Amino acid sequence: MIFHIVGLNHRTAPVEVREKLAFPAAQLPQAIRRLVACSGVTEGMILSTCNRVEIALSSDDSQAPGVVENLLEEFRQIPRGVLAPHLYHYRGKEAIRHLFRVAASLDSMVVGEPQILGQLKEAYAAAKAQGAVSGVLDGLLTRAFSVAKRVRSETEIGQNAVSVSYAAVELAREIFGDLNGRTILLIGAGKMSELAARHLHRAGARRILVTNRTRERADQMAAVFEGTVVPYEQFGASLVEADIVITSSGAPHYILDRAAMHRTMQQRRNRPIFLIDIAVPRNIEPAVNQIDNVFLYDIDDLGRVVEQNRVGRLEEAADAERIVEEEVEKMLVRMREREVTPTIVTLQERLEELRQAEVARVRGRLGGLTPQQEEAIESLTRSMMAKIAHGPIAELRRAAGKPETESIVEMVRRVFRLGE
């Protein structure tokens, strides 16, 4: 049985190709059934995300990947000439390594992101529901989930933020610790500020105040968070109650200067405030950062945090890669042993049958035996059979997974007449 992965991802195909190949959730059950109905395919799973579409399968036919390409061409109505240049094909050890790396988020666009493991588990569940995963592939996927868990627990690959919006959450936690119940003021309703607010909201910040020069856009943003709109001319008063302020106004000048912030901090009785200026040109005068308990970060500051974290993740990724390699080798040993295990079990059973038959044949000639003598005969004959079995069993295990496996298995079965 051979394990294959055929697919494409963000490195091999542009988004216009990936979106054509992507499988909507509603079509996935039918596609999985079509996959396992293909000639030579015994198990199959389809992983479809915004960054990758991969088909994993176990097969007793080395031509199965070509069959899969035909399926993709027919099912998604994409000419093979368009698809083929972007596809990769892994088999055997390389396919196992790729699966483990995907699960551990080492093959993701953002290394260490947690979403891919959940997506892989959903793909597994969908295939399982169609009865398409039961043997080799089932074992490999289950092991992939364990590898991902080990990478998360033994490295810090997912600990540090590698996007500007996540960096904002990380810095806010450094300042306030717990974000539960904190108030956010959005000055300007741009996409980046919305994204940062979403992450802060998920992290526990609950009250969202929104102000924008265009009232309609402020209303739209407030509706997203069930927040409150503040008239643009009055946002200065809201600074007194806000814990986190995100500015993304298109104003060509500072909308918050040192003098205004100094007055605000007096009204706040010096309670800490976190200012995130993601506008270009900047909305907040840099000198504001000189005021006690005011923590100002602009887009470049956040970018530096992201870059430091990205480098840190890459360092952790090296440790994660070592874990993956170790787990791949362990998996290969298990799979090799699986190839020869039926013959080993049959050999042991055959030798035990012979031992019992010979002991029964001579027992009548031995007369009455004491319990100690019975135990001695059992021990002696079992030891002899174990010594006879040791050589062929060791040879079977040594040959497991190698080109000569089939011929060695056949020879052992013939010598010991295991088929009779």
C-alpha cells in the first residue's frame, strides 16, 4: 500500500488557480465518494482551504495520482494544461513528511498559525463520515494530529504574533495584562483598524466606541461590534474613558498632540492608555510617548514587533522540523513492521502448533510426569521454537520496507509451509 499526496498551495499556484480548484463544503461529500471510487484508490481525503487544495490517498496502484488529476480536471472543470504546472506529488516517506509539516503549520503562509490543524481535522472528519478513511490513511492522520500537538507543546512556534493586528493584542496584554472589560476607541474606520479591533475584542475587550469623519462609515463599523458611535468633533472627551485607542484617520495632520494628551491624562488621573497609530501620515504626535503611562506605537513600531516575532518563529521552526523528522522515522518503522507482521504472527502460530503436536505425540511414552517435569518440557520446547523463529523473524524485520521485502516474505512462507 502506497501513501500519496497530490495538490497545490500558495507557493505553487496563484490565488486565481487555487480558487478554481477549491471545494465548497457542500460539494465535499460527493467529491470524496468520487475519489475513493477511482481505480486503485483504497482511502482518500480532500483538504481544501484558501491557501491549499490537497488530496491524500492510500493506493495499491502507483498510477493513482494520474487518476486523481483526471478527477480534478473533470470535477472542477479545469483543463489539465492549466492545472498540471502547479501540482506537486509526494509519495511514501515524502508524503508522510509533508502531511506532518502541514499539520504542524510548518508549510503554512504564516508559520505557526493554528488554523490549519483545525482545517485538517475537519477534512478528516468529512472523509471519515463518507467511510473513506479506515486503514493506512487513518493511522497517518491520527499520528499527524499527535505530531502537531507535540510541536506546540515542545516549541514556542505559535507563541508570538506575526501580523500587525495580532501584535497590537500582544502589546495590549503587556500593558494591561487582562483585557477583559477594556474599552476601545476607534478613530477612523479603516480596514486595518477594524481588524485590530476584532482581535482585541476576541481577546476580551468588550466596549467599542467608534468615530469617523463620515458618520455612515462609523455606523457601519459600530454595527459590526455592537458598539457606540461618538461624533467626530467630540472624540477628545471619549479619550478619558478609553483604555485602547486605534487611530486610522485620513487627516493630513496630527489629530492628537502632546498638549491635548497631557490634559487627558490629568482627567484620567494617570490611568494607563495604549495608543495604536496605524495611519499614514501619522495621526498622533510622537512626543505623546514622553507622557507617563501613555504607550504609543505607530505602524513601524508594530512592524518591528512582527519582524522580531517572525524571526523567533523561524528559530522555533527549526526545532519543529527536527521533531517532524523524528516522527517520520518512527512512522516508517511502524509501517514497515506492519508489512511483515502478518507473516511473523503466522510463523509463530505455526511453530507453536508443531511444538504442541510433538509434545502430545511423545507424552504417552513418558508416563506420569510431575508438575515440575511438565513445566520443564514446556520451557524446553518453547525455548527451542523461539530460537528457531529468531533468525527468520529478525530477517523479516530487517527487510521490512525494502525492495526485497516481498521475496523474503515469500521465502519464509515457503520454507515453513505457512500457506498449507
